[in-house]
Amino acid sequence: MSAPEKLLLHSCCAPCLIAPYQQLKAEGISVSVLWYNPNIHPVTEYRQRLQTLKDFAQREGFELFVNDAYGLRDFVKAVADRPDARCEHCYRVRLEMAAKTAADHGFEAFSSTLFYSKYQNHGLMKDIASEMAEKYQVSFFYRDWRELWDEGTRLSKEAGMYRQKYCGCVFSEEERYLKRK
């Protein structure tokens, strides 16, 4: 799809948002942001990431939708029997919430800062996002923002943003600190 005028962008955190947001803003796209990340553990990490995003939203003046459901128990229940396949569940719940919120609030399209990360499975995310676009009758806007990784790192450090050390879930924290994956 061509670039929408009004986009709802799901954000996992402010450091992953900053470079895509700046690019979209420079293109004249009106961006509103959705926080919905029931996978993030522990709760202190969840709160720190949310506060950093709120601070960025206040500084930039964009609309921020906050679905503040800390969903650790539901997330763990959903992936406990298959922790190595957890990312599919994680993508699905967050992209579905983005599509539903976009449809409910009259956005032309939705996307996610998950497409900024060089650590995520873009093919799987694109498939799930396309499925959700069809389900909620709202366009999915795909952009591969991985090329902005270094720029986003620089911008977020210059802005003094809290920068997390792992994707968010308890399993990614384990992998990061035990140096696995």
C-alpha cells in the first residue's frame, strides 16, 4: 500500500520508535502510537519502557493510546508448553490489538515498531499483520525499518532514553543473560 495519511503504529518501546517515527513524520504521515505489550517482564521493566514512551510522546506531541494490561500470567500460560515458538503468539496478540485499535478509531492503516528490529521474524510478522488487516478491515502498512537501526540507537542515546537489554519476555531475558539463541 502507499503511505497512509493517518497511521496507528504499535510500539514496543521508545528507542524502537524514534527513528521510524522521525522518518514517517518527515514524510508528512500523521502518526499515533499504541502501547500494548503484555509480554514484557518483569513489571519494573514494563513500567520503565512505558514511562519512556510516555515521555517521548509528551515531548513530540503525538497521540498515545495506552492499553496498560500487564499480561505476564496470560502470556506465560499461552507459551509455557512451547517457549521456542513464543514469538508467534507475541506477534499475534500485539498485531491483533494494533489492527483492532486502528479499525475502532478510524485509522487508514496500522503497523508496528517490531518491523524496526533486526531480531524479529519479519516474514512471520507480515503474515500475521496481513491476516489481522483482513480480519479488522483496515490496511496493514509494511515498512522494513531495520536499515534505521544504527540511527535509532544514536537518536535514543542522544535523547537519554531508557534502553532495554532484551526483547521483553522472560524467555528473551533468559537468552540474553545466558548468552543463548
